Amino acid sequence: MIGQGSWAGGGASSGAGGEGALLALIAAGRARSRAELADLSGLSRATVAQRLSVLLGSGLVDEADETMRSGGRPARLLRLNTTFALTLAADIGEERTHVALTTLDGTVLDGLTEAVDIRRGPVPALEFLLASFDALLARAGRSRRDVLGVGLSLPAPVDYARGRVVGPSVMTGWDDFDIRGWFADRFEAPLFAENDVNLLMLADYRRARRDARHLFYVKIGTGIGSGIVADGRIYRGAQGAAGDIGHIQFMRQPAPLCRCGKIGCVEARAAGWAIARDLRAEGIPAETARDVVALVRAGEPHAINLVRQSGRILGEVLANVVSILNPSRIVIGGTLAGVEEYLLSGVREMIYSRSLPLATRELEIAVSPPDPDAGIVGAALLVVEEATSPLNADDVVARYARAS
């Protein structure tokens, strides 16, 4: 189990007779009927029926009235019951933190947003989260026992296996802090911390693009980050650093200084903060990516030109991504995606002019509309993905079957 904390008291295998394997297949959408469960698990239909009765009886799985076509009579659809537990999720931003109580499909039941200065270090921010989580549960009339897990979205590189921020980043004082260990001493549910871009990607992928097995997601706002879906799963690389295109360096001159301390980074040339910097140099007031978007929508020519230039720089990097990863979809999200007509023209120009026809023949380039709850939804879905994984599903069955 990656998360510190346990669903079954100590994280040991529940010995629940294999119900967890069936739960994992259903939650992942791989098996939607009893026949598909039998085919994928290799179990007899009688054994599947016996083990499925445990999942149905404990409320972990629903057998819907909706049916699907099969070789014989229509089969009733199996699906995860997204109300058998709750998640607590937090989207920690550079200026504000959004905290929410959600169902297992990411539906926000209640939430609150506060200005939290993450530069004060991890302990004050985590104490705020802990108090906020308890307040949300109290308002809903629920207890910590109802929480399947906790998901955190962080605006920094994250070593996912260890659940720790790895600097340099905007999260001053968080570098290598044991977030899970601190939380486990104070809250019983497992906690999962992830980079914000991966969670924005997860929310977009699960809600809008599950048919795309290979996807590359780019967030371009104040900064630039990206995430990778490979064969239907988040690809993080060896230490969780996969997809950090914002700090690929272009050494052609001029090579501006980046926030990370290097020179010539893609972010220092094309991100919202860099565009705002260049606008100020022209005497045009702009501080944030939102200011840039407002200027573009107002028809300010310098802002329009810089956004188009940003698209070409981003497209130059993405042409290399297409050649290396061969995704079927590239999705652009973030604040600057709000002026897609100017940004995407440069992206498409560079990708299609620099990539081989085979790599772009079926490539789709799309925009993910801005959604203030996307980080929360991604954090909640991450908890469910981990809880119902083959590694952890038996523990979840043991806990909830015992409680039913």
C-alpha cells in the first residue's frame, strides 16, 4: 500500500476470499457484467456469484437496472457504488486552498475556500486542512469513519511513492516534509499527495476522455506543467517527475531567467507570468495569467502577439513529445486555454510541421475548459483509484463488509 494509514487496520491482506479482485475490475471499468467478471478473473460463474454477493451485500457495488448487450439475454450492468463512503480532498494553490467533502465519483457535497500562505511551511497549512476536514464532516453529520481516504493536490513536484514535495518549488519549506506521516498521527484514513497537473489531467481524463488510452495533458497558466496517461493509467516515471516540460531549456538568445533559477526554460518564455513580465516591459499593466487573458479578450495587440508566440514555443516542445510518446490526444488546460483561438494556432502549426505523418495521422488536439473544482475532483478520484486497486481492494472489502 502506498498510502500511510490503512483501510483494514494495519494494511494486511484481508483474506476476504478474492472479492477485492472483483471490486478492482468493476471499479476500473474493465468488467461491467457477471460474464465479464468470470472471463477476466478466470473464476467460475458460481464463484463469481458467491463473491459478488459480498460486494452487493456490503454496498460496495450496485447492479443497475440498465442492461448491456451480450451473446444471450441482456446482462445487468455492474458499477461501483459511489456513495458507500466519502473522500476528503484539498486543492492547495499558491494563493488559496479549496477543501471539499465528496462522493466517490468526485461530486462535491460541501466545501470551503480560504487564503492560505503555503510559504509559511507545511504545518500551518496541514493544521488548516485538518480543522477544515473535521468542520466539513460535522456539517454533513458524518464521522471520520465514513472517509475512504484523503487526496491532496499540490502546486509542486511530488515524489508520489513517498508522498513528499521535492524542491525547488513555490512551496517554501515543504521540501521532503513527511506529509503522510504527519497526517497519519492525526487522522485515520490513508492520504495521497500528487502534483496538481496530474490531478487536473485525471479529472479531465475520467470525465471526458476515457476512450483515449494514450494522452498528454498540458496546463498553461501562471506556470507550465504536464501529465501523461499511458495505456489508461497515469505515468509518473521513476520518481514522479515525468512530464515536467515547463523546465525544458531552450538556449537560444535571449535566454530569460526562470523562477526555478535556470535560464531559458519553456516556462520563462511562454507561461502566464512570463507573458505578464513582457507586457510590463512594454508599459502594459499585467501581473497574472488572468490579466493576460483579459487583455487578449480586450483586443490588446501586444498581448495577442505574445500569446501566439507562447503557442509556437509550446508547440515546438509538443512536437518532440509527439515524436517520443505518440499520444492519441493532446489536451490543453489552464488559464491561457481560455484564449484558445490564439494559443492553439501556434501549437498546431509547430506540431504538424515538425512531426512525422504517422504520429499525427489520428492525433487530436483539444482544450479542457477551466473548472474551479477540477483539482478537487482529481484528488477524490485518485483516492478511489488507489483504494480499489488490486493492491488495496481486499483491505477495503474487509473494512466495509465487516461494517455492513
